[in-house]
Amino acid sequence: MDFLSPEEWTAVALSLRVSLWATVVALPLAIWIAVLLARREFWGKQLLNGIVHLPLILPPVVTGYMLLLTFGRRAPVGSWLADTLGLVFAFRWTGAALAAGIMGFPLMVRAIRLALESVDPKLEQAAATLGAPRIWVFVTVTLPLILPGIIAGAILGFAKAMGEFGATITFVSNIPGQTQTLPSAIYAFLQVPGGEASALRLVAVSVTIAMAALIGSEILARRATKRMMGT
């Protein structure tokens, strides 16, 4: 007998799909923003830092509603994307990925920024004095040093995306097989008589994935610290 029913497997598979895409798409932008915050001084830096971390402070429902106002089918940005690129977010799995990526983005930026701030700038300056272009210094010197932080940030972002509920259900609703992620499925099962068993099984899956991600992040963070200390 299978541990999960087909409906439950669908919710888990969709959550993994949403979380993977959210992480892959958000990670390059998170690296760029982390570099700006850790290595650059510019007007509006604190404002940018505040905007990046806003999803952690706002209620997730508020974030979801703001996404609906921005990327909804009739919203300015949403209608342009749909008419020009054929990309629709509202009430689609792509919208779930967008919401999950935004909610996990601050965690990714913070982990990468901490890794950047632990790198000795003299190493980068030494490479620059040898005539290497700035982008080459970043790729060959900085990037390998902060790689554990990038991996840790990606894992934290993935775990956050797996557990995202409030912004997702507000933005894309809870449509089985289309937008019903793991947390939404748990909520749905708890609303119907006899759904407690299904909800409990999905809770077990959710806890297992979250714990694996957190343990992996902790291990990578310790390795990054030891590497920076040269031990």
C-alpha cells in the first residue's frame, strides 16, 4: 500500500516543482543583490535592504495581495506579461513559484551576504592588482569562497518555498492539481471530515523535507566558517 494517495503525491510533486523553480530563478538575483549590499555603497542602500527583507516582516497574506494587484490578469504588469509574453501568474503554478520565490528571497540574500562579508577584501584586491577584470575576480576568487553560503542560501530558500502558504493561497488560490501545494493541501484536508489522516501524512513529509534542508544548511554553514578560518 502506498504511503500517499495520488492526490497527496500530486500536492508533494507540485510543491517540489514550485520550490525548485522558485529557487533556481531567484538565486542569481539574490547573488547580485547580496553583492550590492555587501560590497557597494550607494544612495538608497538601506531602502533596498528594507525592500528585500519586507516579505519577512509583512503578513504573508499582504504579500500575496500585493502580488495579485501587480501580477493579476487585469493588473498592469500582469496583463502586459500575458499579452506580450503569454506568461500568466495569477491562479497558475507559475504564480505559486513567484510567491514562494519572493518569500524565500530574503533568506537567500542574507545567507549570501554573510558569506560575502566574511571574505577578506584583500584577496580580491590582490587579484585586481594583477590586472584581472572585476567580473573575473568575482568568478575565480569571490565565487568559490562564498559557494557554501550560496548553497546554504539556496537550501533555506527552497525550504521556505516548500512551506509557503499565506502569500500563495492569496495569489493563486488552492486549486487541486494546479496550485495546491503541500501546505495548501494540508489546510484543505483539515477542512473536510476524515481528512486528518491525509493531513498527518503530508505533515510528516513536510517535516522531513524541512529538517533535511535545515540540517544541510547548518552543515554547509559550519564548513564555510571553517574554510574562511583556514582550519
